Amino acid sequence: MRLVVISGRSGSGKSSALHVLEDQGFYCIDNLPISMLPALVAQTGSEEKLSRVAVSIDARNLRHAFDHIDEILHQLPNDEYQLDVVYLDASEEVLMQRFSSTRRKHPLTSDTLSLAEAIDQEKDLLEPIANLADLTLDTTSMSVHELRSLIKMRVAGKTSNDIAILFESFGFKHGIPIDADYVFDVRNLPNPYWDPGLRSYNGLQQPVIDFLGHEPQVAQMQEDIAHFMQRWLPAFIEANRSYMTVAIGCTGGQHRSVYLAERLKEEFASRYANVQIRHRELSSQELS
């Protein structure tokens, strides 16, 4: 049995994530009381049709329940199921904007608690489950379509207990991915952007691939990052880590980071069963 627990602050995209999993064949339950998790596992574990289950747990649970989430999860018969805890979050400013634009009511707001205070209080309330997350996703700069695509790839697409490795390219001028486990800066490498004939291409296209493929520094950077990851990934696997996000950043996220992320993905795909690729800035372009 596969059990996915989706949690996170209101407005971060939990409903969208749950809908994606439902579309992918998961049996989904919204706002399950935490105390009912053991009973759910016991009930669904014997049903062949319910081999994949996803539940959403949010701030509508009783406050004291989150204080015991670690204890409750450890009560589950982990020899009978694969558990993934996915936590979604976004910046306070973006959460405020999302609630203001949709005119939705935050579940913690009241006559005495403003929206800003409720968002801040919810972060403290959910901290116990946030600390247990196998995968944390920052949806601050994501569209609904981008979030759906990422959940489909990273969560629904994970079919075994093997660690899921994501190589993600990004541009420093757009901000560092705060949900990355490792961040490598490749801005010191030769930049195709300064060649007018290459500027309009990206790291997925042959002119840039040819340019960077002939640069010794680029090959050395790839070798060093790969060596570091090969040295330490076994330790993360031994610690039962389910997800690993390796972010590769250049200035704009178009050329060097895209090229290196692709090369590393190809290299590690020959060693690990679940290796994925995401180009943050290229994805943003496609959705704009």
C-alpha cells in the first residue's frame, strides 16, 4: 500500500495536489483527522483496490493533534505500506494575495484574528508535520498548472521506495529554490549569453550544448558535482530519505544550469531508478 499525506498552509495548493493524485488513481480523502490515520491504514490495507491512498491534513484538525503526529505515524504498520509526507508552503505575502484575490476565508480567521495573524499562527501549528516531511515544495512562484505537473512527476510518478532524485536548473536573479537540498552555483562557467549567436538558445538546444560541451571547466564542474553526490547519496538512502532535490543555478537559468542539470540527470539515471529533471525558468516561460 502507498500512503501519501499532503499537508501545508492554507492557500499553498493542497487541494490542487490532492486533485492531481485523484486523477492519477489515488483514493483521496480531504481533511482527515490525524487520529484516524491508523484506522485508515488498517481498513485500506486489506483492500486490493485501495493500494494507493492520499489524505490531506490541515489546520482544521484539532490543535493538540499535531503535537502527536510523530507518535501517530510511528504507530502505523510500516512493513505494510510506503509512507510519503508532502508539505506545501508559500511566502506570507503570496498567501495573503491568494486569499485576497479569491475572497476565501482562512480556516483560522475570526473576529479577533486577522488574516495575517492567522497565516502566521498556522505556520506554528503545522510545524510538527512540516518537520516530518519527506518532500517540501515552495509554491510561491508556481502557477496551478506548474504545481500540478510537479506533483504528477515527483509524487504520483514515484513508484518504489527508491530515493527520487530531482535535478533542477534555476536562475539566481529569480531567487534560490528554498526547497532544494543542495544548491550548486555555476555562474563562474563560460556564459553562452555573451555570444550574440547563442543568446536566444537555451541549454536544451544543440548550439548551446556544443558550446558548453567543449569547455573543460564545464566538464570539470559536472565531474565534481557528480562525485560529491555519489559520495553522499548512499548515506541519505541509509537514513531512509525518499526525495533529494539538487538545484543547479546560473544567472538567468537558461544556459549553463540547464545544460549541467541535463548532463547530471543522464549520468545518475544510469545508477538510480527514479531520476527526474525540472528547468524552473524554462517551465515558467512555457506557462506565461
